[in-house]
Amino acid sequence: MKPVTLLIPFAVLGLAFGQPTPRWRATPFQRSTAKAADTSLPLNTLLSWIAQLFPVNVVVQEAGALTTAAETVVAFDFGIETTRDIVSGGPCANVTILFARGTSEVGNVGVLVGPVFFDAVADRLVLGSTLSVQGVDYDADIPGFLEGGDPRGSRQMAADVTRLLAACPDTHLVMAGYSQGGQIVHNAAQLVPATDLAKVSAVVIFGDPYYPAAVVGIPLGKQRVICHAADDICGGGDMVLLSHLTYAGDADAAAGFVADLVLSGLST
């Protein structure tokens, strides 16, 4: 088994680079909704590539290197920016998303969910309003997932909440995460000072390993957890099925929740 596993990432690279390169290219964040053309990811194409390239029906412990290899290919071919940082001292956005990626995802926001979700939220804003995204900088490794969410990453997200609100007290702050990133959201919420946590406008988690537990300290009406029925990770397991890799398909619904909840005066 070991030799086969080592060869799979190279097979993934060969398959992907043999495909035609999609024309979509990401736009930098901070993003304004005053855009001339649609720059959203081609969702159906992305989901098709995910189904072909990503490891499925394997336990988390076996999926790590394969996931990273597949994400590297998809990010390159789709032009996805996998690292999103807010420039210190820059202008404050109307909405700020603080996002924790899943296990073994690349950059600090990954590929599978974050970028599609950001686009979906931006598309719901009124013209002239802005969205900023900050990825949580943490290892997102397999031991962290098995521990219930990397402790350093949990502390980092909590610190990011306080820092972002101090810099931009009027922004609508959304805490969001995917897979292990969901664990990070749960953990961070218990570390954020109550005065700051009360200012969080919404929480969204995709493929939450802690499902159906609520995020402590956040009113139920301000949080949305999206879990597919067949997702073993959401059931507390460690098997990566295709249903755990396709939450990009739920990004628009999640964005609608955010818009309805926190974007009064901004949403169309």
C-alpha cells in the first residue's frame, strides 16, 4: 500500500495538468461589489474536479498528503488565492470574514469551501460595499483534528477576533470554518472575551466535527451549521467521503444566511 500511496499525488498532478485551464481568476481581497464582470468560481466545474482529484473513502490519517496535492493543483488551475490577509492599517470593510480552513488544506483559507463562500457573500452585498477576508494561520494538520481542533489555531482565531474588532469596530464580523476549521471556531468562541464575542455578527460552519453541538456563547439565531447527511466527519467519525468535500455547493445558502442576518442596509 505504501508505494501506491506515494505515487497518487503525482498521478493527481498528471491528470490535472492534462485538463484545460479554466478561465476564472480570483480577485484580491479587500473586494468591492462595484465590479464590472462576474468573477465567481465556476461551481459545477470545481465540484467535478473535486470528485475526480481528491481522496475519498479513506480515513483522515490517510488523506492528508493527497488532499494537499489535489488542492495545490486545483488552486493553480483555477487561479484560486488560498491565502487571504487583511493589511494592517488598511481601510475597514463593511463585512469581515474570519475563516479557518480544513485539515491539510493549503494557504490559510484552503480551496474546498472558503473561496466560494467569500464570493457568494460578496455577491450579496449592495454595490459599493466591501468585504475583507482573514484566514486563520494555523497548521491544520491531522494531529490537530484528532485532538478536537489545534489548540494554537484556536487561540489564534480568538486573538484574531479581538484584533479585527479593535481595528474595525463597525465591521460585521463573521466567524466561519470548514471541517477542523469548525472545531477551531467552537474552541475559539470559548476563548474570546465576552464583550468581543457579543460583537460577532454571525457564525457559519461547514462539515462540523462537533455537530450537532452549538457554538458556545453565540445566540442560536446567529449561527448556522451545514452538515450533509452522509458526512461521517459530521457524525463524529474520521472517514473522508465525497459528501465531506462538496460543501462549496452550500456556499450560496450560507451566504444568504449571513446576508439576511447581518447585512441590513447592505444586502440587496
